[in-house]
Amino acid sequence: MQLYSQVTNLQAALQKEKKSGHKIAFIPTMGALHEGHLSLIALGKEHAHLSVCSIFVNPTQFNNAMDLQKYPRTMEQDTRLLEASGCDFLFAPSNDVIYPAGLDTEVHLDLGNLDLVMEGHFRPGHFKGMLQVVKRLLDIVHPDYLIMGQKDFQQFTLVAFMIRQLQLRVKLIVGPTLRERDGLAMSSRNQRLNAEERRKAVAIYQCLLKLKNKLSNTNSVVLEQNAMKYLEEAGLKPEYVEIVDGNSLQKVINPEKHDYIVACIAAWSGEVRLIDNLILKGGLN
Ligand code: AMP
């Protein structure tokens, strides 16, 4: 695996590959890698000749300074895991490389309501920062494929929107959520859970499964309220449970009128904020 921290060196190496006709899959991450991330590297290799992974903890997408400070950073282990997974290029830039003084990297796009609901409501500014870094990284790497996880449902929905609106020449491929044996979605943040918080966290996936079972015969507003109660009784602090249309991210009132429905949850287990989702109807699965 080749390791780069500067734009020009990375671009020179990628240019050679592109000239030889090699297609490139790009997997942006914030590090603290787990099997979920590595599954995206493997997915990239199914579509392209080469995989480029980036590790960059993007400050502009954190609305909470403490969350940014506590975000796990495990660069040495990440490098070993990527090497073992067959990743070809690792790009690990500093803040100055991604956001050099004088370069306007902001994405000026009307996102409609997509960034105002769910994560956007509870983490104001998060998606603006996320799109900013994804666009900047795409401008640097110019991949053929962008590989992202379904785990961050609203995130990939917004990225797909940006790609369409800006007519970026990249194909987005979404990989399924990898889970621990008890169903908890793998996440870099799981490392911060103590044993009791970890045990409680499994209620999030169980709640999603219940929602899937009950969607057809219960009003979705009632389902959401019951799910909030379920999570509270399991010892979590839920921020939201939303049953939304998979395209518009607007709340579903009558499930029969939608053919793509997803349930999204954000909940705190102790000091750790976790998100997860499950497609209840149609869509990716
Ligand atoms: P992050 O490092 O959390 O920013 O995530 C980098 C990429 O990995 C994003 O596209 C995530 O959606 C994806 N990802 C995170 N967790 C998982 C998981 N459990 N399974 C599959 N992909 C994941």
C-alpha cells in the first residue's frame, strides 16, 4: 500500500494508474477502522482495479467540540488493517492540506429539506461540513467510484444529491451495514462504550427490527412514539426515531403510498451518540 499525505504526490501516483486504464474506487473515512470500513474497501475492489482510502477526521462536520476531541484516532492500527485488506493507496492529509488558506472549499448548494431533518436537525451544520470534505476529496482523487456505507443513510443520500446537482463524474456505490454478532452496527464510536453501555446499545437494532415487523399494520407516528419508549426503557436516550421516505427523507404517514421506506434512529448510550437505520420497504436491500 502506498501512503500519501500531500495532494500533488497522490495525484501524480494516481495519474500513472489512470493512464494505464485503471479504474479507481475511493473510500473516504475518518479512521478508527473496523470491518465495516474494510468491507467497503473490498466492495471497491469488486468494481475497480484500485482502491484509495482516505483517513481524515474532518473538523468542519463536527458541531460538538468534545465529540471532535474524543473521536478515536488509531492511525498505526488503521494502516495495518488497510494493508492487510489489500487497499492500494492511503491518503492521510492534515487539516492544512484539505483546507489550505485562501481556497474556498465550501459547497454552495440548496439542499432543500434533506439536511434539515434527523441528523441535520440535531447536528446543525454537520452535512454542510460533510459535503465540503467529500467534494474536496473528490476534487483531489477524481475516482471512478465513490464507495459509502448504508450505515450513514442521510449522509449518502446527501452525497448522491450533490453528485446529481453538480453533475460530478463519479458513480456512488453504497455498501450494506456490517454488524456485530448481536446486531449492533459497527462504528468507530463503539470503542468508547463501556460494558454496560455496549450491552444497552443493542436495543437500537432490536428496535429497528420491531419497526420492520410492524410497519404494515400500525400507524407510523404511533410506531415512532412506541420505539422512543422502547429505547428509553432499554436505558438509552433516543434523540429521534423517524420512519421516512428513502428518497425525500420526509416522514411517512401512510406506508402504502411509498415504495422506499427507511427507519432511522439516533440514541445516546451513556456519553456516546449512535446512529443506525434499516430499510423497511423497497430500496437498497
Ligand atoms: P466514518 O469513518 O464513520 O466516517 O465512515 C466511513 C465510511 O464507512 C462511511 O461511508 C460509513 O457509512 C461507512 N461505515 C461506517 N460504519 C459502517 C458499517 N458498520 N458497515 C459498513 N459501512 C460503514
